[in-house]
Amino acid sequence: MSWTLTTSQAAISAAGSYANTTIVASGATLAKWSDYAEGRICAKTRYDWVTNYASVGTNYKGILGNVAANMIAKMIINYNMDGYTSRAEAQTMLNVLYDDIADDLRDLKDKAVQDVMV
């Protein structure tokens, strides 16, 4: 299931340039977090986007990739905030990611949106 909706590089980029180098180098941890994010997206939206990914229109795959990458980025930032210029910077990044995730999940939960996407 790992990395169906997004890539590790997209998640690392969403976490910003000060993300902890140890965790971004851990393929096993990032893959575990990818599985978690993909499962959470499916659970929150009550639709199996991973299994049905091939049927999602090309124009809509970016939404799924964005929400998955942002979920993983939150876990990367939460892992260790020491590399960021301040705790406030890390918290602001988390807040922006949270808002973006909430907006995307709201759209993905909408049955009318799901019908157009697949």
C-alpha cells in the first residue's frame, strides 16, 4: 500500500527544508507513515482511494497526493522540531498543513466530488 497516493519526496518537501535529516532518510518510517496516511484518508472519506486509484481521473490525483504528503509532513515535523528556526515556525507549518488537510478531506468526503473523480 505504501506510496500509492504520494511520494516520499513530496512529503519531505511539504515538511520544509529544516526537516530532521535522520527521519527523512528513514525509508521504513516514511513508508509506515505513508500507509497510515493512506488508510486515514480512506477511513475519513469512506472510500478506498488506494484500491481504486487507477480509476481516479488524472486531474484529481493531485488532491489525493497533496493530502497524503501533508499528513506525512506533519509527522515528519512532529518527529523533531529542533531543526526549524523556532518552535513558532514549526507550529505555523503544522497549522498550515492542518488547514490544507482539512480542506482536502472535506472535498474528498463529498459524494458529488467522489463521483466526478472516479
